[in-house]
Amino acid sequence: MYLAAAVMLLLGAAVAVGAWRLHRVTAVAPAPLATLPFLSGWRPQEHALSRFHARYYPVTLLFLAFDVEMLYMYPWVTVVAEVGVSAVVEMFVFLGVLMVGVLWAWREGALRWV
């Protein structure tokens, strides 16, 4: 029983190493500028882990809140005709809770850019 598992483990490792070795032998070396991850091949001016100004974080959180809202609205649209008025009421309660969050962020100045 253990012999079969060991053979399968060795066979799997051999296939993985063989595929990696085949890739290394047949791969074409790309141009260094074409492999940069962003800026369309331009050299970055700052480090990828540089810090952003703190005003970006509240805007990011608001974006995520509305993005998650859309995740709930798409399935809701598919079942609202079957469920009826209670689904509409639930969605307006959900949107009301989100609006309270937007009003709070507005009051705190999260939407003020400068």
C-alpha cells in the first residue's frame, strides 16, 4: 500500500520536474522592458511598496462598500419578481444602511479630497 503511494509521489514529482525542465529548455527570453508589470513597459519612478497618502484609504473603503452592494444587488434582481414586495423593502433597508454610512463618511470629511 505504501509502495504504491511512494511510486505515485515519485511519478508526480518526476512529471513536475520534467515539465519545468522542458519549459526552461524551450522558453524564449522576453525583452526586459516588456516584462515590467505595469506602466506599459516604462520604468517605475517609485518603489511598488511606496506609501500612499492617508486620504486614499477612506475613498477605497467607500468604493469597496459600494462594490459589495452591487454583489448583493445582482442576485436580488433575479429573485425580486418571485419574492415580491418584501424583497423590495429589504433592498431599500439595505440601501438605507449604506446611505447612513455615506452620510457619516461625508460628515467626517472622507469625501473631501484636499
